[in-house]
Amino acid sequence: MNESIKTGDIGLFDNSKTINLNLYKEELSNISKIIKEMIKIKNEINREIKKRRKVYTIEDKLSLNQISSTLGVGIKKHHIQDYSLIDEVITNIEEFEAAIKTELFDYYFDKYIYILINKEIDINDESTIKINSDIIYLELIDSIEKDIFENKSSSIEIDKRKTYLNSITAYVFYECKFLIPIKEEEL
């Protein structure tokens, strides 16, 4: 005689198998919800700590890089209006796709390096970078705009494309991912 039948485990071979499977799926779902909530709470705490940790302003970043006042006004406007919005969007995307912020920063940095190479500027030559900061900043936006929109259809209106790109670029710029970074410990 089969050992499982002798011990009374016959339920594994009938309708209770379906019930056990459904309970297992429900447990997986509930545990998944709890873990997602834990990660959400951790990310919110880290985001608050990170926001409080910034000891520099957008003006500090503009000044360090010798961005002209004309370009600086636009960068500052986008930073003030949209920094929190861009940060929230990235946080929401990261709930579904991990490391999106790192990927975004890497994308900008790769573009930045390419521009420096084309202009024959050494990444450690801060004085030359500062002299060319406006040109580098604007070329970066133009290059990204071409990547994303040139010869491609988009449902995003043309004027909004510029606004969104400017806001995202101001966000990445403030986070010190291109041009001369602010070393917080030196402030």
C-alpha cells in the first residue's frame, strides 16, 4: 500500500491540491505586496535623507561651472519648477525598473564624454570646461533631442519636448553628473 495513503495525505491528490496551490499563490502575492511596501518606505526615507543631504544650491552649481547668466536663468527656472517632479517620476519608474536613475545618469555622462572628445577637451581640464560650459550644456540637450526625436514620430508636442528635456537636463546637471561636480565636503 502507498505510504501517503496510509498516513492520510490523500488530499494531495484530489481537489485540495487546487486549494493548496491557490493558497500558495495568495501567499506569494501577499508577501510580494509587503516587500514592495518595505522597499517603497526605504526609498522614501532614503529620498528624504538624500534631499536633506544636499548642501549646495543650483546657484552654487551654476557659479562653479561659470554658466552664463542667460543660460543660468533657464536652468534655474527648470530646476525650481521641475526638480521634485523629475525626482518623483524617476522614483516611480524605479519601482518597476531598478536602477533607472543610474541608467539615466550614465546616458548623460556618455553624451558628455562624447562632446568633450569632439571638442578635444580633457575631462580634468576644469578651466577649459568652464569656458565652454554653455556650449557643452546646449550641445548635450541638442544631442539628446536628436537621439530621441529626430526622424521619429512622437505624440509629445514640440514645445513640450524642449521643456521636458530642459527639466531633465537641469535635474541631472544639479545632481553633478556632467560638467564640474560640486564636492559637498568642500563647501
